[in-house]
Amino acid sequence: MKPYFIIDFDSTFTQVEALDELARISLKNHPDRELIYQQIEDLTNMAMEGKLSFTESLAGRVKLLNANKTHLDLLVKHLKKKVSSSFQRNRNFFKKHADQVLIVSGGFKEFITPVVSPFHIKKKNIYANTFVFDVDGNIIGYDTENPLSQENGKVKLLKQMPLKGEIYGIGDGHSDFQLKESGMIKKFFAYTENIERKTVAAKADHVAPSFDEFLYVSNLPQSISYPKNRILCLLVGDIPQESIDYLKKDGFSIRHKTTFEEKYVKDVGMLLLADGETIPDEKLSRAVKLKTLGYLGNAKDKINLDICTQMGMVVFDSLKAPSNKTLIAKRMADFINTGTTFRSTNFPNLQLPKIAGSYRLIHIHKNVPGIMSKITKVLAKHQINILGQFLMTNNQIGYVITDTDTSYDKALLKELKKIEDTIKFRVLY
């Protein structure tokens, strides 16, 4: 039997709490708006953390809204721009599993349905509350008979649903954990991409900082081969806050330190250094997982570029501290996300667009004859159709990006890694 995926809406599918956002729209010109905003946010958080019953929280928030249908139209436009990043990039998952994905929320269908429908989620699989309007279109309440308007509502609803198969729950709040507590779902994932409620995360089967993480640990198809939240991004020294925010928003696991501490050497995947920072050759040569290194200034004489090149580390730097506070961080992220080495200090410069529906392989090797033919031979052996293949070299290394229209198994990846003179190999997506 196929599994079912029950997904929360507020602060999970979207980055925000919809009723909080609706209040900011409907109360925009209210003289006490800031006070009311805070009251609504407090009611939201207390319910999500299990400190207040959901029934009390919902009733209190709706009463404070002073909203109507025109405000809902504005809210929907806003929410469509606030879909969580990792949900956005995994649209294909929802298309392929349309019959198995259920949105179950204590929010309201009036704004949830138009936001999730473009993701191929069926209307019959959207379970949420509904507003009650007066003749002028003002929100005057909601359907109190709906189990989702009540305490323990998701559990009550699930008991009424004839789902046969293992059920997985994904959400950020106490009401989502209650599904696990009831024994009705196999596994509960506390979703923390937008907010981490520690009381919920502590009880979860698994903490998922992104939807990629959920797909990865569940062995389900995903748009990228490895969750970015599992890539350790170490920032050393006086790094601009803009760079920190950029990398954090892109989903990497951030550590900001004053020195390159020994405990991070073997696990660091990205390293951004402030101007003036240095790395001993011995330590750099042991950073075997390091994929890209950024330097906020001129890296020459500060880090050993030959070691970086020999180990397949792509370096980005600037002759002086860049005025654009995210310039180097963005180039590092672009390399991780697309394989682009444009403006790299030590690598052949290669810049490629993402091809829709393709799979991308990255191969870094010593610049010796015959590598391309060996790569192509392995792909042909496994009947992989090549959409595009691009090679750039310098005196030391060759850098190959291969786009295919066929997914691949572990045997293929193992053979590509074992090609003689390979330095680094990874599946990008």
C-alpha cells in the first residue's frame, strides 16, 4: 500500500502564519494595530507550543481580525510569494504523489486552496476550516462543527478518514505532534525551515530543517541530491551579516566562529573567511569534504591555492574586501546549487543554466588525457542519455558537468567515482 503524507500549512508549506499575515492586512489602518498584532501572534504561538487549547486560540484570533473577503484576496497574493523554498523546488514530488499528499491545517480553505492547488494538490485532499461571512462579506466566525476548529482536531479528523497505508506527518506545531501521540501515524517530522518550536522538536521522530531533508531520509525523489541543511558552512572572522543571512536563507547549516576550529576540519563543506584570515596547509589538506572556499579579499598568500585545486576545492575571492556584502557568499552558493564556477580564482570558469527535468553530475579530475571518454563510456554502459556535457580545463585539473535525462543507480555513481585520476565527484540534482 502506498504511504500518505499529511502536511501542515502555516509555517510549514508557507514561511508564515496566515492569520497573522491577514491581521496585518485587515488592521493596516487600525490605531491599535501593533497591540492587536502582538495579541494574535501570542495566541498563535501558545497554541503551537501546546500552552493554550487550539479552540481558544482560533476563536481569539478570528475575533481580532476585523477582516473581509477583499482582505483574503490580498492575503492569497501574499502567501503565494511565501511558499517555503524547499517546497518550491520539489514541485515534482507533489505532482508524482498527488493522490497521497494531504494538506491538513487549522487554517482556512479560503486562502489555503488557491496557494497549494498550483502544486497539483487535489482539492479533495485539502482539509481545513472554513469562514462564516455576513451579507457584506465580513468574516464573522467559522464552522465550529469542523473537527479542525477543535482541540485535538487533526486526530479527530484522521479517525474519520479511511486511509490505508503508512502515514507520515510533517508540521511545526503541537497539533501536528498530536497525530504521532495518538499512534495513528508512523513517523512525525518536526519542520523547522521557518520556525523551530523546541517543545515540538524535542518530541519528534526526526527534525527536518527542509522538505529536502524529509525526502532524503524517507528515500523519496527530490530535486537536489543532498539536503543543503546537511552541508556544514563554516564562517570564520568578521563576516558581514548580509553574507550570513544569505547563506542561512539558502538553507545551509551555518557555524560562525572566530577561528577554524579543529573539530570542523573533517566535516566542513563550505568555508567563508574574512579578510586577513589564514589556514595552515596541513589543516587545509585534511578538509576532505570541503567543496568551496570563499575569501573576502585577496586569497593569495593567505591560503594555498595549489592545495585547494589539487583537492577539488573551488575558491572565490576578490582583490579587496567587496563592497557587495553577499558577492562571495552568492558565488559559493551558486557553485553548490548549479555547479557554476564563474569568477573562480583557481578553477576553469564554467557557467551553465539549470535544464528543466534533467539530472546533473559534477566530475573534477586531474588534467590527463582520456577522462572524458571514460566518463562517456560508463554512462553509455548504463544506458544514460546525455542532454549536455561541458568540459573546461586548466594546467592542473579538468572540470566536467554532465546533464542527463535519466536517473541513475548507485552502481553507476560508484563507477564514475572510481575512474582513475578522479579528484571529486558528486550528484548535484
